[in-house]
Amino acid sequence: MKKRFWKIEYSITIFVIFGIILLLLPSNFIASKEATYISKWNETFNKMEYIFTAMNAQADANIVKSFKRAKNNEERENLMINLVKPYLRIGAQDELSKKYTPYYMNGKKVTKGDEYYFENLYYTKNNIIVGIKDIKDSDIYHPGFLMVFDMNGTKGPNTWGKDIYGINIFADGKITPIGTGWDLDKLKTDCSATGTGVACSYYYRIGGEFNE
């Protein structure tokens, strides 16, 4: 009788352990993937810093005049994307045509008219989706463009702060991750399940804690 009871108790223990493993596995797997995207984001930002430094060094008077002559956001966006295309190896055939729906970290859909909605998106050769948006401002201390990066293309989760990150581009060619200049409390709030996740672009750059 004792032996039978021991077998039942042993079986229950095994089932409990197995159940816990099944519960933890998806969470750990997702966390691992998103940690990989964060690492890829850091590599991408370092690369973009180099690219914009190189672009700034090679910019001539004609390029500057072209931006000044541009009459609207679309013209300025086209000028900027054409400047970065050779560096990111984007061809004419690489414009994203399939359906792509990005989300904020709080689960809300990024909709047309939002500050972080990008009309035209492109594939790079390493399967990152990129887009540029003109937010021209007369104040040189504010960015003139935003640039978005989805670390794994159209594959999910397509969410800011998980696999989507972004940069500010200034008139002098300098770039900063979105969220730069925000105070720490605001960064933590935005880079959470209740926030948009856009500030994660900077928060993870300064060693902010990854939230599963």
C-alpha cells in the first residue's frame, strides 16, 4: 500500500514539474527572442551612427540646397531615403508592399496620423524594415526626421520596444535614439506594458532593464 502511494505521489510530482516547464517555456522563449532583437537594435544603431557620420562628411552644397528647396514632407522624405539607400543596400524593388501592422507596447495599433506612423517602408538586405518620416521643425534643437527599424521584418510581434525601435535625425546629421532627453521615470513608464514602447529605443541603450 505504501509502495502504491509512493508511486502516485511520484507521478503527481512529475506532472507538476512538467506543467511548470510548459508554462515557463513560451515566456522564456519569447524573452530570449526579444533580448536578441535588443542586441540587434544596439548593433543597428551603432551602424547608423557610422552611416550618418559618413553622410555628413560627404554632404555637399547641392544636397543641402535640395533639402532647402523641398516643398513638402514627401519631397524631404524621398531625399533622405535616397541618401541612406546605398548604405543600407536598398533597391527600387525593396519597397514593402505586403500588409504590415505595427503596434505600441500597450497593445494599441499604430494608426495613420500617429506621430510614429510611417507611410513608406523598405526592406534592407538583412531583412530589417526601415522607414523615414519628415517632421521638419524650424528649431534646430528638435529632430527633422524620424527613422524606424523593425528588427525581424514583417514577422511578429511588430511592436515598439520589442522588435521595433527608432531614431531622431537632426539637421546637422547627428542621430539619437527616440526617448533621448526623457527623464528616467518617463522612460520606465513608456517602456512598459502601459506605455507606447517608443522610448525603449533609448532606455535599452542606457542599460534599462528588459521587461518580459
